[in-house]
Amino acid sequence: MIALVLIALVALLHLYFLVLEMFLWTKPTGRRIFNTTPEFAEASKTLAANQGLYNGFLAAGLVFGLLLGANGGPVLIFFLACVVVAGIYGAATVNKRIFFVQALPALLALGALFLK
């Protein structure tokens, strides 16, 4: 049960990232969260939307794995591993905080899944 809750949390986080990057990037909320200027946000909005779409795919994969029930283990492991890799890469190249917001929840979910 803990694993399923953590996986659902990771999926919800990535849906939130999708909304932030695809729809709120140039809005005051998105600019505040990502600490960007209006000019930078406007110039990079296509790149951010693309990144948001990928976060949506990660969320969709996790939801799909959850919907598969007992047969979803391999799908969940794959998508959680993708989230961990993306979080580590983001922490190394953009901001260390990304590790805690993205990679750590996925690592916890993976750990709980393996302990299941």
C-alpha cells in the first residue's frame, strides 16, 4: 500500500510539473517557481512546454503501471527509474533541489516497491 501511495504521489508531482511547464511557465506563478524573468520565460516557453510534455509521459507511464495491478511491476520500475535518472541529471545540471523534488520521491517509491 505504501508503494502504491508513493508511486501515485510521483505521478501527481509529474502532472504538476506538466502544468507548470506547459501552462504556467510565462505566468507569475511559473516565473516565481523557476526564478525567471518575463523575457526569459517568453523566449524559452516552447522548450519548457516540451519538457512539460515529457513529464506528462512519465506520469502517464506510472498511472498505466498502477492500472495494470499485479502485472504492472516492470512498467512501474521502468518509469520510476526514468524519473530518478531525470532527477539526478536535473540536479547535476540545473539545480540541486531537483534531486529532492523529483529523484528522491521516485527512489522512495522504488524502494517501497522492492520491499513489497
